[in-house]
Amino acid sequence: MIDFKQIDAFVWVAELGSFRAAAEKLNTTQPAISQRIAAMESTMTVRLFERGARGIKLTEKGQELLSHAQRMLELRNDMLRVAKAHNAVRGTLRLGTSETLVQTWLHDLIDELHQKYPALVVEIHVDTTHVLRSLLASHQIDLAMLLGPTQEPKECHLHLCDYDLAWVASPSMGLHGRRITITELGRYPVITYPSVSQPYHTVKSFLLEAGIKTPRIYGSASLSTIVQMTLRGIGASVIAPAIITREVAQGKLCVLDVAKTPPPLSFYACWIDSPDSHTVRTVARLAQRIAKGFEAQT
């Protein structure tokens, strides 16, 4: 087997014209250089140098092989430069994300990626956790930021952040400023996340336990649709207040005082581990830092 020490020795002996000079250049001994050249010649069953009274010179085959050896060293150096470079994160990243993150801190992540890793192109897919998990499993996206995690053995994940949920309504419904029961809320449609989501199933359970036999639950994968329906007073909604801070500050929506609220949404960065997961792991860690920072401010 030929190793880079042998290739280094071959190139420097050829360029400097002596074993002694190559040994000094490579900070080793002349016998060590001789051994490397001899091992390389033995492996390839060719002579690389002619040794004569006037010194050494490349054989015809050695001359032919020199350019290949030089390219190998250049490729090695290029690889080391890329590994050490600040912007070694490059290429295209297919990022799947839940809309809750789009509405809160995803723009901060994209901005920092643009600043830190200009050689990285990000393709953004916004969908529900159910769909994103399917896309991740089929390798149609590289990184998914979704509700989770699962017990998939090949899946790696980092916790990003938690979002509290709350019952929210338009002030026109007259439900704010007092304690509201689930039974009272059941008189109206309840608007929340889609039917495959945990909040939907929790809300349905609350309503059934309160004696609402046929609860009206409008599930939507679009947060903007949920907000607009709530603003219009169609019904109360269960949603993360972090995405409606402006509407609450402007008095257009009110967070209700309800005894029972679904548990928080826990978001994770998930990916399928592989030998080339460096970029995905780097972006996941950056997303975690930004998410934790956003969470601390809210």
C-alpha cells in the first residue's frame, strides 16, 4: 500500500534532486526517505529514480508518475483546507420545517446561515409534522424541524424549543376576562392544528370528557388560516400564543382563562445519520441555539 509519506518523499526528492534535501524539507532522516522510496518502488514494481555518480534523476516511468503524485498531494491539501475552512458547510440543504417555526424564528436561522455559510443553499419545505416525517424517511429532505421525536433507530435529533398552547378568541365573542369552562367553549367551533396532530386529539378528548357528544373541531395545517378564522370570531382556537403576539398586543385576540389546556408543543431537529451528515448537524446545532435564544426572550 502506498501512503502519503511515500508520495511526499517521491515528490520532494524529484523536485529538490536529492534524498538529503528531501529529508531536511520533511524534517526526517535520509535513511527514512530512502526507505519510503524503496517501499513505493516495491509496491508499484517500478524504479522511480536512477542513481549514478552525478546524483539521482527520475526514470522515464518516474517522470510519468510524478504529475499523478503531485495531483494527489494537491487534492489532499484541498481536502484539508475545506475541512478547516470556516465555510466548509456548502452545497444544498433540503430543510423541512413546521409553520410555527416559520412564524417565529426561522428567518433568524436563515439569515445567520447566509452570513456564516454563503456557499450553502437552503431549500425550504413547510408542512405538517406528519408529512415532514414521511419526507425525511424517504430522503426527500435532509433535515426536519418538527414535533417529535420518534423512536426510529436511525434518526438523530436535537431538542429545539417548547411552545405553550393556549385557548384564544376574538374579544367579540365575550369569552375573555373570566374563567371559561370547556363546556362553554364546546358551544362554538374550536379551531386548531390538523386532525393528525396531538393538539387536535387533546382538544377532542377535552370536549368529549365535558359531555360534548359531537364536538365541532376545525383542523387546519395553515396557521394563518387558524388565526384569520379566530379573528373573525368563528370560534375559539387552541394555538401557540408566540405566533400571535402582535394580535394580542393590538387587542384583536385575547388569551382565555381556561382550566384545561393541551400540553406544550416540543420541536426537534431530526435527521437520518450518515457519513456526510456534517452540514445537517451543523445547521441543527445552529437552529438549536437560535431556538433557545428565542425561547428565553418570550
